[in-house]
Amino acid sequence: MRTQLSRFLFTAILGGAILGSAGRSYADDHRDDRHDRRHEERREDRREDRREDRREDRREVRDHRRPYEAPPPVRYERHADRRGYVWINGSHEWRDGRYVWVGGRYESERRGYRWRELRWELRDGAYIRVDGGWFALGPVAAPPVLREERWEARPGFLWVRGHWDWRDGQWLWLPGHYERERAGHVWREPHWEQRDGVYVKVEGSWVIR
């Protein structure tokens, strides 16, 4: 009887010890897994923070260097006409990473020239400012009537009569001259043609008969 009781107590104690050891081992493993997961999550968070910081740095450098968004609409500015002056409307400029409006101004007229407004053009994903400026303007009125010129026939030569040319914003008369004849050719007189509201000069030349 005592022997059986001793065996029972031994078995119970041994079983409890095994179960306790297994429980502790499972708990330790479970804690290790949770610790590893938390460590991996923190490490991933740090990596994401570093990536976000790098993206922010790139955006700051990119935005301060040149604009990647179109400028705001041009503002309308009230102005009075002034004789002898041209009104140059204001425009947006890119300064310190943002668009800044710069007001308009008056400039003295330039005979034979017209002012071209500045504009922004999209190139390679960024907006580039193309400054305005004066450009030569062709004549919008027909040239004056040709002048009468005195000349004498010369053997072997052809008289090329004078014509009007457009220079420095005004008509200039170019006197006639003699050209040596060319066999099988005729001289075509220079003339002016109206194209898109502006007169364009077509130069004189020799052409085959």
C-alpha cells in the first residue's frame, strides 16, 4: 500500500515538474516571439522615417531650384495710356521656392519694334521663364510709290531700277544700278507681298527665260 502511494506521489510530482517546465518554455518562446516582432516593427518604422526624410529633402531641393508647377494666372493691372510709352504688364517670378508677382511698368516706345510678353514654358518636367523683349517689326503699310530714275542704255548691261527697302523701322530708297546681262536669263524685279498683315520683301533675281 505504501509502495503504491509512493509511486503515485512520485508520478504526480514528476508530471507537475514536466508541465511546469513546458509551460515556462512556451511562455519564454512566446515572449521572445513578441519581442522579435516588436523589434522588427520598430526597425521598419525607423527605415520608413529615414525614407520619408530623404523624400522631404529631395522635395525641398527640387522646389527651391526651379518650379515644377505652372505659375498662377496673370493679374490684370489698370494703367493709363501714355504717349511715347508702352505698358509692360507684370508677371510672376520664381524666388526662394515660390512664385512672386512683380508689377508692370512703362517703357519708351522703339520705332520699328514691338514688345513681346514673357512666358513660362514646360521643359523636361519643369517650368522655364522666357523673358520678354523687343523684336523687329516688319512694315504693316505698303511701300511708297517707286521713284522715277534717269538712266541710259549700255550695251551688254541691264538697268535694274531702284526700289524701297525697310530698315530701322522706316522705308529707305535704294537707287537703281546696272547689271551685266546673262544669256538666256531675265531679271525679276524685287517686290513686296503682304503676308499675315505684314509686308515681306521678295528679293530680285535672275531667272531662266
